[in-house]
Amino acid sequence: MFEGVRAFLFDLDGTLVDTNIDFHRMRQETLALLGRYDIACEEIGHLDILTLIDRAAERLGSGEGRAESFRRDAEAVLVEVEMPFCRAARPIPGGTDLLEALKKRHIKIGIVTRNCRVGVEAIFGRVPLAHDVLLTRNDIARVKPDPEHLWAALKALEVPPGKAVMVGDHWMDVQAGRNAGTRTVGYLASDKPADFFARAEPEVTVRHLLDLIPLLPAAS
């Protein structure tokens, strides 16, 4: 199935580890921050959290450094919510075995995550995960589903998109892979409905990460 593939890119949270971050609290506290900066949220409140922050900063413009101040405050809000959950991260079954199988086949591994760098370091302190390159939201200007996130990782790995696979548990991961020109795998956790990826259909859908191993080329 994946003959000729030279790199696998993985989302982190929800794909290789579970953190159960309280995204509802994260959104509510971010919306409250918008209020403190007098930013109306009616037209942008539905956006994913990182896009919402970008749009809000754009509305503040470049004068008086308010956009930069807002971005710093917003990042502080996100990190404060993330960190306790990152410190309690648990590995998703089959993840480390899949990474080891890729290493045995000399297939490069990238992790592209919308989590913060300090949170990911806390996760790795608890759940070591083999990888050749890691790009968090703090390392890149535009994150998934923007293809830049994946392209930057693939450039570091020296692998073209057509020889890479993007694996993730969210439609944004799949869309990022499509946008970047990679092949795509959707990890459909047991608590997700069968039509979870209806918004962006992956090339392959698996219920368990170990299901990917038989699709890899034979180990040399």
C-alpha cells in the first residue's frame, strides 16, 4: 500500500498521545480575552482557536503594538490551559510500535502539532516518541490545515510530498495532507463515529495504529 513512501508525518495529540485538553475552557478564556481587547467575536467566534486568534490580531492592526500584545496574552492563555494536561499525557496504543516499525524500514518520522513547544516537551518527558523532526505551533508561521506546516517538516526531512504520508485524528490533519500533496491516513479512535472524516476524507482510515503496519513495505 505504501511502497516507495519515505516519510510519515504524524499529528501528536489524539494520534500518538491522549491529553484530553479542555478545549472548551481554552475557547471560553480566549473569547474572554477578546472582550478585554474590545474585539467583537460574532463573526469569528466559530473558528478553530488558532485561526480565531489570528483573525482577532488582524483586527487590531499594527498600531501601538496591540496585536503583538494580544498574541502574547492569547498564547499565555493557551499554554496555561494546555500544560496540566500535557504533563498527564498517555500513549495511544500501538503508537510506539508503529514508530519502531517505521524506523526498522528506514522511513523518516515527522511530528507536526498545533500544541505548544513547552507542552510537547512535557509530553515527551512522559511518553518518549521516536522522530526525526518536530514542528509545534511555536516553530512555524502557519499551522495545519495550512500546508506550510507539513512542507516545512518535509523540507527538513528532505522528502517530497508525493513520497510522504500524513496521519492524524482530525479533519484538519487530513486537509493539511491534501493541501500539501501527501497521502493521508485518518486515525479513527473508538469513540469517534464512522462518518467523523466526512469533511475531509482520508485515503485510508484505521481504527488502530497497528493496522498501518501491514500496509508498510517489508523491513530490510
